[in-house]
Amino acid sequence: MSFGGNCRRTAGAPPARFRAAWLALIVLALGLPAAGSGQNVPVDAGADSSDIAASVTLPASGQQEVLPAVSEPFRAGESLRFSVQYGGIRAGAAYLEVPQLTDWKGSPAYTLVARAESNSFVSHFYKVRNRIESVWDKRGRFSWRYSETRREGGNKVHDQIVFDHERHEALYHNGRAYPIPPQVQDALSSFYYTRFQALPIGGSLVFDYHASHKSQPLEVRVLGRDRVTTPAGAFNCVVIEPVLRAGGIFKNKGRLVIWLTDDERRMPVLMRSKVAIGSISVVLEEAHAGT
């Protein structure tokens, strides 16, 4: 998956650790689908633990637990605002939004949006204004279109993929087409698709995912339960981690762990990434449910 992979060093560009931090942030903010004790643990954004999911607990030995699938974890109008923190520094904000329910080829479809913005301090070194948008079929729960607009430092990039489910092709903005399986997900819709699914504690679910000219299985591991406190409140959570079976951005490069509320909203309240340059936290600050 290409999140800023073509950025080049320009005059006034930040050290490599800042660029790497923003690459990890973009992965978090853009929502790849992706943990717990019963204690109320405050978020420590500056923590650099070797295991970012160390507080997660599993059911007692011999017990099995599956969170049931939910029929409507979100509605049009849902808006989630997060702070992005790196090494004790507040670096910017991220947003996950469902601004509208629209129509695509006669089918009702959600518009899904993820945005990441550096704050004024970080923008002085490396300005980030990134937006990803997915058009996602409400009934079939698959992607129709994926687009991203990235401004990272002095670089601006726009990419788009249109999924043709009759021809089973992903059509890129340059005219190239690549095969896709039925009901494929994109980099953003994968997260929203996961919110609907039954989640086996200690197990995983697998579905098809397309990015960077190829389709492959995406495994979402259900690590366990946790309770966390954020500026938006305290939440009982189920904790998940996405893993691309064929490798990809997370292969030997770090982890992404996501805390979802264990209620019918499956709302993300905390995301943590552990990469070579340290730990990054994306923490829920404000949430508005849709109508």
C-alpha cells in the first residue's frame, strides 16, 4: 500500500523520524481494520512499551467468546475526532466520518471519509493534509470507489480506484485494470466492514482487500478485551489488529492495534502503532453518532 511512498526530501524537509511518524499516522487515521484488563487505564500517549497491547486479556482457559455481528454499527452523520500523539508531542488531528448516504448505480451507498492534519507546530516542519474517501455499498458491504488526496510536505498526490464488480476489475486513474474478487474492500472500507462482523475473542476473521494493484486476504486478529479512558470517556473495548497475510506495510515494519467499543457501535476509541521510530497514539476526543 502506498501512503506517501513517493515523497522526496526537499529543502526544509523534516528528519526521517518525522516522515516515518506521519506515514504511520496516515495508516492509523485512514482506518485499516484492525485490546484488555478490567481496570480503568488512562491513555499514555508517550508510552513506548515493547507490546502496545500488553493490557489486553483473553477469556479464561477453556472458555470461548464471540461478540455477535451487529446490523447497524454506524449511520450517516457519524463523526469521530481524534488527537494524534507521537513521543509525548501532540502532532495533529485525525477524523473518521460518514457524511452522507448517497446513491451509486441505483444502490444506496455510504460515503466514508478519513482525514489527517498536522497541527501548526508540526506543519512548520512538515505539513500534512490527507484525505481518503470510499463509496461503500450499504446492502452488499463492498467498495465501489476509493480515492485519496495527499499533501505531505511539498508533495501533492491524488489517486483513485473504481471497482467494476461486473467485470471483476479494479480500474486505476491511469487506465490500468487489475482483477478483484467479489465483495472486495479497500483500505478504508475494510475498517467499517469489520465493525459489522462477529468477532471471536482470541480468534480472527479474514476477508478480501485490494490496494496497490493487487488483492489479497486481510486477517483481522481479535486480541482480547480492555478498558481505556480517553478525553471522550471511559470504554469497555474489544481489541483488534490487522495483518496482511502476504506482507505489505506492516510486514516487519511495526504493528497497528485498534480498540473498539464492545457495544453495538463498535466505535474506535484508541489506535496505537508501534514502529521503529517509536509509538504513535490516535485517541478519541469527540464523537457524534449519526441519525
